[in-house]
Amino acid sequence: MPQLTVFTPTYNRAHTLIRCYESLKRQTNKEFVWLIVDDGSSDETENMVMGWMQEEKGFKINYLYQENSGMHSAHNLAYENIFTELNVCIDSDDYMPIDAVEKILLFWNEQKDKENIAGFMALDALENGQIIGNEFPENIKKATSYDYYFKYGLKGDKKFILRTELCKLNRYPVFEGEKYVNLATKYSLLDLAYEFLNLNEVVCIVEYLEDGSSKNMFKQYMENPKGFAYSRKLCMSLPFASLSFKYRQAVHYVSSCLISKDRMWLENSPQKLICLAAIIPGFLWFLYIEYRYRKDYK
């Protein structure tokens, strides 16, 4: 069995998914499985993938379909159907450099001590070669994702290559009527018991499309407040997080609870005093979210 699964959640992205497929066909190491999770597409995605499955390409393609439920739900379905040691998510509008799989497997198999390691993080870059954010500090070999960003000054999106057995233990919650939960909550949960190694190599080329979630965050705030409140509660619960970090999460938690009209917001908070101190900025952030939502989407 291959050691790695590349999985791709997709929704009406047949026009970009083909670029991801072409990049996988060019890989110097094809010891991987490509799992496509179709989150209710109504375009040509299914027919296109069925055609690819008949082609000679050097790796196996698995295809799963679900009714449109959101990215986090697609991740849950993917983890239920991944059976390799490692997995990495490559979004439907992204693709992999020609040697990405080779670098991933070589790096992981060179590691002698993997105890208490959840996997590793690698670099994302734009098509022009510019790294998203910055590289990992040369003197830091492993850390929690929290420490990378808030202690060692890491910036920008990074690609997580994770041990599948741990992903299966940490499902994303699904809230009725909502289709978004911050995917980073999985990394926060893993931080509680594990660290991540790091690889200063680019393994994913990213493109931020106009209809992507990162460019529609205010819409996500308004339409998925319970999902946002969940992630903020989790971040406030992290025992190693700084007070300033928890306070920022509390501000967002208050605003999300205002959007969802959650009257139990204080009772359900893991940091009640911090949330009380965050009421005014949380209310102001709530007003700004509403303003941006009406301005940009109404």
C-alpha cells in the first residue's frame, strides 16, 4: 500500500481540478493515492474524474460524493476513507510541484524519532515562486503549530502532512444549517499532545480565487457563527496559549455568539472573565461584520 494519500475536497471546480490532476501525473514519485471528495458539485466534476480513473497514470484515484455540506464535512468523509500512514490536503484550486510527493516521503522516512509527532508542516508558494509568509526558523526542528506561529514568528499558510490515525480521532463538528468550521481546529487539538516537524520545501502551489473561502471570510462569519464560536472556544481552552491570544479569541467568540443569538454564550465559555472583558470589542466587531456583509454580499 502507498504511504501517502493526497486528498482534494472540491465543489464545482472542474475547471481548476484538472490542473491538480496534471500536476499529480507529473510527480517523480507516484507512491500515493489521490482521493477526491466531491462536495455536491453540479458541474462536470464526476464525469471528468471517471474518465481519469480509466487512464494510465501510475497512481490510484478514489472518488467520493456527498451532498453539499462544506469543506470540514468533506474532510471528515476523507479521513473515514484514508488508509495510508500519511495524508495531505491539496485544494481543488491548488497543485503540487513535480517533486512534492518525493520530498514528502523522503523527509518523513528519514525521521528516526516520530514519537509524539503528529506529522510535519511544509511550505506553500504562489505560482511565481514567492513563498506564502516566511520559512521555518532554521534552529527549530519541531514544535506545536501554536508555537510556530505565536512563539517563533511563522507567518502565512503552510501545508500540513498528517498522520492519518490521529486525524481519524479528531472529527470536525457539524452544525445544522452551517457549512464551515475552521480547519485549523484540528491542528489545535493535535497541539494538546503532539508536535510537528518542519520541512523548508515547497510542496503546494496555491491560488486564492475570488470565490474561495479565504476571500469570503465576512460571509463565512455571518453564515456559520456556531462553527466559528466552536473554534474560538477551543482556542480559549488551550492551556499553553497566552492571555492576549485568548483575549483575541474571546472577542471573536462574543461576536459569533451575537450573530447566532446564543443566549448561553457566557455560560458555555471556557474563559468567562476574559469573555466579560471582551464584550465591548466583541460587539464592535459584530457590527463591523454585519456592515461588511451587507456592503459586499447584499
